[in-house]
Amino acid sequence: MSKEKALDPTPLRVEKLSKSFGDTPVLKELNLTVETGAVHGLVGLNGSGKTTTMECLLGMQPYHAGKISIMGLKPEQLYKHAGKVVSVFDSPSLHPQLTVKQTLEHACLLCERPARTPTQVEAMLGISQYSQYKIKHLSLGNRRRTSIAQALLGRPEFIILDEPFNGLDAGGVDDLLNLISRLNREEGTSFLLSSHQLPYLEKICSHISVLHRGRIAVSGHVSRLFNAQHSRLLVHCDDVVRACAIVQGMPGVEIEDNSYPGLLTLQLDGVNPALINQKLVEKGIAIHELVREKPSLETLFQAVVATDPLPALEVEI
Amino acid sequence: MNGFKAAFRAELFVMLHNNAARFLLVMPAIAVIIRAIAVKLSDNARQAQQSLSGGRSFEDIASSNAWGHLVDSLSIGLTLLSLSLVAYAAWSFSSDRDNGALRHVVIRTTNRMGIVLAKFANVFLLALATLILLGIGSALITAILWDFGPIVEDGYELISSAEIRQEVALGLGLAILPIPTALAFGVLVSVSTQSATQAITTALGITLAVDIFKSVLGSYAYYIYASFQPSLVDRSYLSDVGRLVRGYSDVMVDTQMLSLNQWIPLPQMLVFIAAALVVVRFRKL
């Protein structure tokens, strides 16, 4: 008991994690921290090392250097948490010959103290009607639901999800997003999610890390990351040339594009769009429309990738 | 230890709901029952033919005695059992790694070594249950179709029932000893290979290759556990017992071989398990 108290409660702390496949480095001194109660999204290009990172975290494959601590324990000791840390992998990872009900009963045997019954988690994930179906006969989406259901049997404190939205229909994605939000809000469950589905992550994540070229290029609270981004302002006006001359030189304003007739694209750094509007109107420019593009996860991701693009030779076609 | 217990229970749950395991449990017993019925029908046809042409020979007397058929049934059943369970042991870990189910056990219940031991314990349990069914099936079918009794020729008792029973028990015991080693070999292959298909083909391939080529090794073959198993090229003591209980008096008992039969399999089993425990630490799951 005293040993448990001494453990670090931080769900995940990764320091200088390095991993290579042969001579090819995949992870280069990767640092990542998931705070207690956070829903942390890990995004990256195909082949950026998201799944490798997840598998190293969970002790599924060895790493060459670095330090990983999951709630105070090393990856190979995760079982000592007895179900407080669980994972849902990119493939459903279930016994194909078992039924949904048997799969959940089997998962109960793996939990030290199941906090929910198989029937309860079936209802939570909307798979009660498939209870007697064998896993091999289920669709990918329902297999993923079953995989998530078994993870929830022991009331985990930290859940690691690798590509959780793959194979889910729109309703299934909404249900999963709601479930993650509810577990995070009501039970304080921390999450680490890796996904390509940036809009879904944006809806749900409190923290984001962008994995690029084997390193975490950007990491932090979503609001802080978005505030740090330049916002774009699209100005639809009658005289782009004059408008350009007016805004040129204004502090915090940069002209991004003026090549389209009637459209001026600006990048704003802490400048209120109302100020631009006022200046242009004062000088007699007719403004037809003013559109502010809010920073998004997609723009953040694109900005990170654009600063250090992959060489053409590394792109597999 | 708690983790191992939970992993063992979870693996047992999966095995009990696995059609392949259920099939392997009854397959050797059913095979020997079907074979015994076929042999009985064939014997009856031959005896009917001979009754038309003359008296009974010594072979007929020996063939109507249940002991020889019991030993044949056990020998064939154990050959099937060891081959099928080596394949099952090879499949056990590798298939769970292929479908990813192993990962949940590692994360929630026990360490990698605990899983290997839980897998081995379950396959061992399946072998034990299969062996019991095989023993019951063989004994029942031979008792139904033939009569147990001493080997008698011209009113003279060549071998008493008690002696036969003793030899059958010894032969069976010595034939069973290498089975856990064979299962441990299957588990080692399962842990070491890249996929379930590769594991099964490798385990069966090596087992059959050793069986076929063991005669090339001469007396060194007795330092391999597989030499003591009933197999396709059978050199086990049980095959000698099969001839002994049919009244062939030329069976020579090699005491050194019996001693090796007792002492070789267990250390080899421990070596295979230790190797599997080492290999599993470095495998990607």
C-alpha cells in the first residue's frame, strides 16, 4: 500500500525516448508528458512513429534509450497497476473465436477488481445486441467498440487509444467522443489518443502534441497553442491594390496573398480585425466581406509540417 | 503469483471456448476407438475365412487377447496426442500475438514470462485431460471388443496378466514422460517465430524430421527426448511392450535406455522453458 502511494501519479512521462529500426531512427529523443485529467492528442503524418511510440509506452516493443514512466512504473511493469492503465490498439486485438460476451468475461478475469459488469459496458458502447456474436463475425467498428468496452471494465485511470476512430461510423465517432468526455469529466480518467482525425481530436483534446520526424515538434494546452498561432483574415474588397498599401507597414499585419482580384489575405499577430476594417473604411475602401479564419489543429499541424517537410525520398508511394 | 493465476484462469477460459482445443481433447480417443472397431471387423473377417480352411494359429490366439490391442491403441493415441499438442502449443502464443490479444494480458495481468508459463500450464492441462480420455477410451474399447488375459500357448502360460499389466504400466509411464518436453518445445517455437502459421509448420517440421532421422544418430538418439515418444518411426519402450504382450519372447530390455528415458526428458523440458522465457523478453508483441 505504501509502495502504491510512493508512485508518481502523473499518467505519462517520457524523456528522451529513442528507437531505431536498423539504421533508421524512428524516435529521436522524444519528450512527452500527459497531465492528470488531460485528454492528450498525439498527431503526426503516416509513418511519423505514433504507433511505435504507443507500443514502446506499453512495453510491446523495446526502445534503445530514454525513460518512460506510466503512473510511476516502467512499461514492462504496467501489469502491476492491475487494470488502472489500459489500452485500445489500432487493431482490435481480441480473440476472434470468442463472442462479445465471452470477450468481456475474459477481460473480467484479467482485471483484479472489475468495476463494471459486461452488461453495463455493452450498454455503454451500444453493443448489447451483438452480445452472442463471435468477434470474427463483427464489423471492424463493432470490434473496436468491443475492444473499448473491455478496456472500461476495471474503471481505468489512464487509457491509451491508438487510432480509436478507425472503422467507426459517424454515430459511433460521436458516441466515442461523448464517452471520452464523460469519463474524463465524471471520473477524471486521463487519455492519450493518437489519430489522423484532426477535427475529432480538436473537439475533445485538452492537450495536443505533434509528432514530426521522430520528435515532438509542438506540445501543450490546446488554447495556448491556438493563441500562439497567427490568425488569417480574408478581406473581400473593391480595390485590393489600395487596401494593400493601407495595411502595409501596420504592426502585427503581414500580407499573405494579394494575387486574387477582390481578395486580400492577411496574417494577423495579435491585431484585432476590427482595426483593419476601420482603417480600410476610413480610407474609402468598400468592404464586401471580412472573414477571420480561426486557428485550428489542422492549421497548426500544417504549420509544423511545413517548417520541416519530409524529403521527397522518404515519402512512400 | 496473483498475476500468473489470473493469466492462467484467463487462458483456461479461452481454451475452454476454443473449438480447436475441444477437438484435440477428444481426437486421439475417437481415433483409437474407430481404429479398434476397424481392426475387430477385419479380425472377424479373417477368422471366418480361416475357420473354413482349418484350425487356429498362435497369431490368432495372440490377436484375440486385448492387451496387444490396448498397447496399440495407446501407442497410436499417444503419437496423435503428441503431434497435435505440439502443434497446439506452437499455435498458442503465436496466434495470440498475431491477433494482438496477448497485449491485454501483458498490460493488465502479468509479465511476459508469466504469460509463457500460463500458456505452458494450460497446454499441459489439455495434454493431461486428453491423456485421461485416451486411456479411458482405449481401455473401454479393447475391453468391449476383446478379452484381457494371460498369453497361453498349448496350455502353458507364457506371460501372466499381472506381468503384462506391469509392463504396460511401465511402457505407458515411459512414453508419457517426454510429452511435457514436447509441449515445452512447441511453446519455445511459438515464442520464437514470427507468426502462428510459421510456428505450427516449424514445430511439426522439426518434430517429424527428428523422428525420421533419429536412427541416423545411432545411440546418440537416446539423448533426445523425442526418441522415447511413441511416433511414426517408433523406438519407444511401449512399442517393445506391444510385442511382449503378444508373446514375442525376443524383446530385450535395454536398462541404459530405460534409465535415459527416465532422466533425459525433464532437463530438456526445463531448458526449452528457460529458453522460451529468455526469448519472450526480447520479442515485439
